[in-house]
Amino acid sequence: MPPLAMSLLQRVCQAGLVAWVVGTLTFVLTRTLPGDMAYRIAAGRYGHEQVTAAAAEAVRAELALEGSAVQAYLQWFGDLARGDLGRSLVSGQPVAGELQHLLGHSAQLAGVAIVMALLIGVPFGLASGLSRHRLLDRLGLALAVAMRSLPPFVIGLGLIMLFSITLGWLPAAGSGHLTHLWLPAMALALGLAAVSSRVTHHAMARVAASPFYAFARQKGLSARQALYRHGLRNVSVPVVAYLGVQLIYLMEGVVVIESLFAWPGIGHALVHAVVARDVPMIQGTALVLGLGFVLLNALVDLACRGLDPLRQTS
Amino acid sequence: MHRPPPLSLLCRLLLVPLLLAALPASADDDRLDVVAPWEINSLDPVQSGLILGRMQVAETLIDSDDTGALVPGLATRWQSPDATHWHLTLRQGVHFHDGTPMTPKSVAASLERTLDRPGVLAQADILEVTPTDQGVDLVLAQPFAALPALLSHYSTQILAPAAYDNDGQVTRIIATGPYQVTQLALPQRLDSTRFEAYWGKAPAIATTRYLAAPRSETRTLMAQSGDADLVFTLDPVSLARLRMTPGLALFAEPIPRTVALKLNATHPGLDTPALRHAISLGIDRDGIAQGILRRSDAAAHQLLPPSMARWHLSDRAPEARNLDRARQLLASEGWTPGPDGILSRNGTRLALTLTTFADRPELPVIATALQAQLRELGMDVQVNVGNASEIPASHQDGSLNMALLGRNYGLVPDPLPTLMQDFGPTGGDWGAMNWSSPALQDIFTELTRHTDPARRDALAQQAATLLADERPVIPVVSYMQTLAASSRLEGVSLDPFERSYRLADMRWGD
């Protein structure tokens, strides 16, 4: 079997495993959380003040919460195999439909954040990697440490203060217009860019110090030509590979940032589903996040394979 | 051959949307943007009618004015000879948002469906809903004089027959309000536009948007940046900052919502009126009002506010904090300070758990203030911050000691249904626990039978006296509804019953 097909098959198996682990873990965790599920669901549905014993009992009867846990667990996998994620216990709408809408928003946010992070982090890393000035390197490191150690929530608040309140350029929160995307995406991107810029810096410094780069300059290529022809591709492999590692940061960030910016995405929905014990919704969102993680890692693998000729031949 | 370097090409590509993005920020300036913390969970009015009502998309048969008096909504008249049989006359010429006329049959069907779901209407024990020529007739199992008040609750909003699928689930919001839904993105956004065939006065502002922003920081920043025209429910600290923001007008109105301490009346430290009185005397209400809510007028000495005059004892003086008197009361019940300063009786320490929740951000802060204040009396209080539903759940399983909650007595304009729920023969999930009073039940029963205002006033005063003397639930502070509105808007006002944001009365100034 060719290595590419092999690697893809591996990812498919991984996806199946992720589905099983995520489904099982969320099921066990939601069942073992303290508090009465029927009351939680009723609170999610009717608002906490409308929660009475009667409303909770109605929910319990309607959803057959007293039934066997094993049966409910098997039922979920059976439905999943048929592509049915069930209905939300709170809204009564099909989970798949809700996820589609939420995932679109989250994917948009995450996608723009990654592009922004690369556009900020990579040029900065290249410049500091090529420069002989220690100052630029130190400055980059200080900025990167600062950005990476600030929680996305704080970065987000700072961006709103600057761009919405002081300058009045961008809306503070909400959705429905392209302008709403910039601040949440930027809040995520700054943390990602911090790491990308450092990875780029080190990769660039390594390439710039290598004999083949010195040879490229000696044969008469300008600094720019040498960078485009012999530098970028070499630098890009670790940068892209490291993006895969940063996906965790991105997913964590999405949950917090979506809440802060009132962005109707999957992270925000997950938080609410956990509070309301909306089990099918928790399982659905966790499953999509898990599979998304596998998919993005597979894409990172493919991209690295495409960028790195050594991997193609081996 | 010259090829543009890939990086600079990417930069140029990115510039285009950036420039585009900078332009249309002011394009939707004529839309009225409303921001509030409440998410839209579902299409069903039983669940999300609160927002549908406030955004003036859906309406109820009966409405209320600022004083809580019932006024015609989709029904123009309601009569009952005996509080058991009710005749409602419907307003003529009302159309649903899909253009179909509202008929007695469609109203009856909408009410029937509401009855199948948990909600306030269950209290009235309705046996039959029958469409008549001009309206609907309701037959109750027992007399219930407060039925018209229940019919003003958001869960009883009237939707068109086409709003439901065959199982009775709401699939589209087709109601009768001055605004109709154009787009709904659950759980966050509801866009609506003026309904041209509305039966009442046409709204001046053509389009509105509701955005749920559960975080209070987000709402404050949206008000400050001018992204939102109406921002509801602001925390006390942000309010102080927004006061200094130009272009904003701030509004505040007391609402009949009270922060109260729910007590388990079988706990040895809480089981007599004297013990509960001692706790009440130990609370520094003015301190909590000033220090936490930043309002000098927020202390609540009775469950129901002065605005609900029928239920408020206007001649009863507020009781200031008095630790000496409180200690005397505790000592008279046998609770005396032990070596560690904690009260004990026959070797048992007075230790209590105070359960509260963080959905209303001030509650945990007030709970810790109470913890410190009651410690001065010698009570060892542990604060447990959890989910709101833990309060009814632990009420039911009997494990609750004390709970701090915010109770809205204006859920329907007549507080009777809420009080009957809270202080019923077996207590109430959000009211008394292991406390009941046959005398109070008799007053409630009489109130459900009598429609004569003078008689009802006297009965309500008796009930209020009983609750104030027995203190099964102790009031702490009262709430204020807060709103930051763009100063471009005219005609802004707050509804003390929080039924409507009154968007249809607003217009853009110059």
C-alpha cells in the first residue's frame, strides 16, 4: 500500500476510535455529573425560575430518563451509525441541523484566525530569523511570551477596548456581518501567531545558517530571491507541522472567545449544553470537535507531505 | 518572468476584505439593535415567549399596564359570573404574520396546545376551551379569579395554526405582534421587521434585531461602543462607567423581583418564627444595597414591593439591623454561643449551608455577605454556588438548608398565582420549605373566588401580614431593571413588568 493511502487509512481508523471514545466519555461524564438531570434540562428549557418539581417530572417522563443507561448508550451508537445524532433535549430540534449552523460559524472563525495568525506570525518570524539584530529577536520573544500567556479572553477584551470603543472601527460583538468576524478572529490569531512567529524564527535562522543558503547567495541570488527559492519551503514544514499542535489552543480559545463575542458557534453551544445537561447536544458537539481535530491533523499531514520532498520519496 | 511574491500577494488579498469590512459598519444604523442576556432556546412560546413578547413579535390575550392593571390584548373583554366559567371576547381584525385572520378556533387551538405543556396555566385547572362566535369560553374545574392574569403570561402567546406541525411542535413563529420574524438564528439572534397589517399603531422603526449576549462585559462594551441601541440588564459596576459615556441615556426602574432567603423550616436552627426573625434582624440590608448593588434604595423589608400596593404593608416600618435583639431571640430558643463563638444547643452547633447560583451574578456576592453577617450572630454558614435547578431539586429531596434566590413576583401582573405556588399547602420550589399555614390557604382560596376589589385588597393584606410575621422566606434586597439606550432614540421607557421592550413606541431622533 502506498504510504499516502496508508496514512489516510490510519486517520480513518483514528476517526472511528475518536467517535467511540468521545461518545462513551461524554455519556459517562454527563451521567456521573452531580445534580438531577431532569431539573437541569427543565432549567435549560424553561429558564431557571420556571423550574418546578412538576416541570422536572414532566421532562423525566417525556425523555424516559429513568430508563436503563446501557440501553440509552447503545441507542446513541445505533443512531450514530445511521447518521442520526438525535434531538436536542432543550430545543427539541435535530442536533445535526443545529451543528451544521454552529459549525459553519466556528469554522469561519477558526479559519480566519489561522490565516491571520500566519500572516502576522510568519513574516515577523522570517524577519527576525533573517536579521542579525539580537534586539529584534528579543522583542519578538517578549511579544510572543506576552501574547501566548495572556488568556484569549483578556486579549479579546483589550481588542474591543481598542478597536470598538477607542477607535470605533469595528463592532464589539455579535454576528451576521463580515465586520463582526475580525475582532474574535484577531483575539484567537494573536495567541497562535505568537507561537508561529517563534517556530518560524528558529526555522528561518536554521535555514539561513545552512551551507545551501549561503551557496544560494554566493551564486548571485538576491536576498529576496534566495528567500523565495530556497528559504520559504524549508521554513514552512515546521511551521505547518506546528499548526497541528496548536489546534488544541485554537479549540480551547474558540469556546471562550465565542462566549465573549456572542458568536453563535459550536464552543459556545457546548458550554450551554453542558450546563443544561443536553446530552445529545454535548455528544454531538464533542464528536464534531473530535472528528474536526482528526481531519485537521490529517490535512496538516498532507500539507507537510506536499511541502517536504524528503517525505514524498521515503 | 516576473511572478508576484506569494506573501505580498496574500497581503493584497487580505486587504480587500479589510477595506470592505471597514465600510458598511454604519449601513444598518436604522435597525434597532437590542442586546440582553437571555438566549432563545426554542421556537416554542412556552420556552422562549419571554423574548418573543419583549421583542413584540407575539402577543397574549390579556396585557397589563405600568401599574399591573389588566388591559385588553388580543381579547377585548373577559367576564366570569362565578370565576369558573370565563367568556373572552376577541379583538376584531387581527391578522397573523402569514396574513390569515385570527379566529376563535385558532385561538382555542393555540391555548389547548399551551395546556399540554408545563407552565403557569396549569394552575387554573382548565377543563375545556371552546371557540364561540366572538371569542372563546373556558371552563375551570374550580373557581380561579386570577385566570385573566395567567392569560397575560408569555407562555400563553397566541400563534397561528400554520406555526405548528402535526405533532404540535412549533416550526415557524407566526404570531400577531407589530414585528414579524425575518430570520432566527438560535440561540443568539432574532431579526424582525414591521408587520404592515398589524391591528394597532404601526411602529415607527422598521427593523429590529435581538442579540443574546450572556456575558455582562460584552453587553457593557456593546453599549459603550455604540454597537447596540438598547442594552438591558447591566451590572452595578458597569452602570457607573456607562454613566460617563457620551451618547447614552441610562434608565432604571424598580421591578417586582426580590432577592430572598428561602429557609427550611424544619431545620433546628430555623424552625420557629423567633429564629427566622433573628436571622432577618442579623441581615444588614442597607450594607448589601450600598456595597453590592450600589443603590441606597434597594433594601427590601417585604417580599412584595410598594408598587404592588395590594400586597404591600405600607404602615409597617422597616426593621433595621439589630444584633442585640437577634441574639436575645436566639438565646430565648436555647441557642447560646459556644467556646468558638458559634451558637450551639444541647451540644449541636448551628451550621447551615446556603445554596445559590451564578446565573444572576450578584447572588453569590450577596450570599458571601450574608455568610459574614450571620457569622456575627454566631451562625456557621457555608455558601454553595451551583446551578439554579439545585434549589427546587434539593427542596424536593429535603436536603436544602437555606437558599438565596431572586424571585419575580411580577411574572404575571397579579402576584397571587406566584404566591400560591410558593406558599402552597406543601410549600413551593421557589418559596416556603416545610412551612405551611392553613390560615394562608384559606385566604388564597377566598382570593381565587372573589372578584370584588375591596374584598381582595383586605384578603391580600392579611396574607402579606401573615408572611411578614412568620418569615418562611426572608426578603433581602429588591431588583432594578436597567437599560442603556442610544440617545438618538426617542420614546424609550421601561416596562416594570418586563413584558415588553416597547420597541414599537420608539423612533429615531434627529
